[in-house]
Amino acid sequence: MDWKHARGFVQMWHRHLKPPRGMKFCIGVADADRVLRGVAIVGRPTARNNQDGQTLEVTRTATDGSFNANSMLYGAAWRATKALGYTRLITYNQEGESGASLRGAGFRVVAERPAHPGWDRPSRPRGINGSEGIPRTLWEAS
């Protein structure tokens, strides 16, 4: 799916984050009537330590709530990641999100990350993105 439509879908349906700024690829899931029900955006890892040339990150998924749409997106993202020659796919979810879609797609918990005050640093000022102060879980496809 193209970048413009993926960003628009995330803008419309994502609960707490804006669309990311970049991507390697985007995918969508549609119903039998070809109505778009969800999108996934996959890009370079946000954490510098994961930018090893072999890892991609699902930076956003958004669905309209259709049954199993999120799990389908995560599974398809992992298959596409491997097809492109990458060996690792990661993503994060926030505290309070069950991770059922991730488990359903075969992801496993790698680490629990404590809340951080934000990404703003004196050497690199950044604005608020909506994930500040919330603990997160790091997941990896297996």
C-alpha cells in the first residue's frame, strides 16, 4: 500500500500516536469487499542500538477494529521483512495494551521498558509525540 494512504489511515484510526515520519514499506488488510480495514507501517528502528542493518520495526499499526486485522498485519509484516532480506522485526506496545495481536502473530516479549520523560535532549531538541511517561514492552517476531 502506498505511503499517503497508510498515513491517512493511521491519522484517522490510531488511538494515541500520529503517523511516523518515514517507512521502508506499508501494508494493508482488506475485507472480502476490498474495504481497507487496517494498515501497518514498517521502517528503520527508532532506537539507535537496533539500527544494525538487519532489523526493521513496525512503527505503527492501525485498524478499524475488524476481527484479527492487527494480527494479520503483524504476520504479513514479518513475512515481508524476511522477503526483503532482513532477519529481525521488532515493535513496541504501551502499558495497558494486551499484546494479544502480537502473540497471535507469533511475536514474543523481549524486554519491558520503563517510562521515559521524552526524547528531547539539549543536543537534539524534539517535540512531544504522545508516548512520553508510559512504560512499553519490546516484542520480536519469531
